Amino acid sequence: MSPFRKTYHSRVYRDFRAIDPRQWHNIVRFFEQHEEDIKLLEFEEYFELLVAYTNALFEIGAYEKHLLMVDAVIETVVANNITFFQGEELFNASLFRKAASCFHTFRLKKAEYILRELLKIDPYHKDAKRFLKKCLRSKHPPVIRNARAISVLLFFITAIIICAELIWARNFHPEWLKYLHLIRNTIFASGMLLLAGSTLWHYAKVNRSVEKTVQELRRRKQQTRLS
């Protein structure tokens, strides 16, 4: 984009700038009401409104719409060699928001792919690293699914034993109550330990994997700078 700021701005642009930048819904409403006029603006004005609208869609949780628009922002950034825009590195920021929208629309594989690509570009991107961990934790490998299934089974058995205590042991064989209590508590505790242990194991594994990947990417980045 041109480094010179022009002194005249269109009425559509002036009306847009009158909106509080934090009033996301108003920005979305304005853009959609004036979309045809916005398309006719000069590049600088059009691009500023496009970015504001795309970011506003993300902020209000309109993730499907955001995914439709964010690629246009990314393509424009690349085509016009735009690096920083309004105080942020727009390409990286747009990629991150795209990954987040994919996550919120249950496109976990795509979100993971985008975050890994973003970390290749910037291995020091803390939000990308943190969100990649969140994304991977949301994907449940077979060992986690099996552990949860077994836990549910153990909880179901616990419920059956409680019914046996109330209906059978208390009325007919009270001498069995202490044994049923012990069995019930043991099975319930086993289910809880299996559920908590498998979850903690999964979280620790994801954390180690992402940290290892990031460290390797940082090492390669440093080697590239030195060479």
C-alpha cells in the first residue's frame, strides 16, 4: 500500500470510522449494509474495511462467515506484500484467527495444520503454541476413548451395587453390607483414577509433543539466521 495518506476520504469510509472499533456487531452490520459501495472504494479504504469486518466476524463468534472472508484478507496481504497493518503482523494474525475459527467449527485437523504452519513461520508465537496444545487435547486417541468407556462401565457397575445394597442387602442380608461398600468404593475409585489418569497422561503427552516440535522449529530458525 502507498506510504502516503491522502487528505480526502469517501463518505462511506468516514461513516465507518465514526463507529467505535470495539462495537463488533455495528461494524458487521455497517459492512453488510454498504457492501456494494465498499467494493467501489479505493484500495486503502476498502482493505481497512475488509480487515475490520473480517475481524469483527471473528469477535462476535460468526466463525463460518469469518472463514469465508479471512482467505480474502490473507490473499490480499500476500499479493500486496503487506506486513504490519494497524499495529499487528496481519498475515500471522489472520492465520491464527483462521485456525481458531476452524477449531470452533470442529475442523480440528485443519486447525492443527494451520497452527503447525504458523509455528514454522514464527516458532515464538505463544498463542499458536498454546492453541495447538488445546487443539490436540480435543482430539481423543483410541487409548483415551477406551479408558473413558471402561470408566463409564465401572460407574455403571457401581450403580448396580448401590441398588443391590438398598434393595437386597439392607432388607435380607445386612451382613453383606460392609463387603458391598468395600467393593462399591473400590470400583468407583478405580473408575475415577482411570478417567483422571488417562486425561492427565493425554495432556502431558500433548504438552511434550508440542514443546519438542517448537524447540526443533526454533533451533532450525536460529540456524537459518546464522547461515
